[in-house]
Amino acid sequence: MKVLSCRDVGVNCDYQARSKTVGEVIRKATDHAKKDHHIEKVTKEYLDSWRKKVHDV
């Protein structure tokens, strides 16, 4: 299982995106960032940095 939490990227939030694939984790994290953190545009820089933080649990 792959996971990325908001705390992994320096945000004070308990959300964790979990899935079997990195791509799905990133999709879930993107949806969460837009909905709950009001990030209108998730940039390539965000995505690249998030991919590096995805880890196995």
C-alpha cells in the first residue's frame, strides 16, 4: 500500500491518501488539496514533490 499524508508535505492536516498505486495516491491528494485546502491549481512542482514523498506502509 502506498501513502502520502498532508504532514509529509508540511501541511498541518491529518489526511492520508492511500492506494496500491502512486498515480492513484497523487489523484486523491490532488482532489483533497483542491477541496479542503483551496488550492485552485496543483502545479507540476507540487506533483513532483508529492511523488517523492509517497511511501509504502
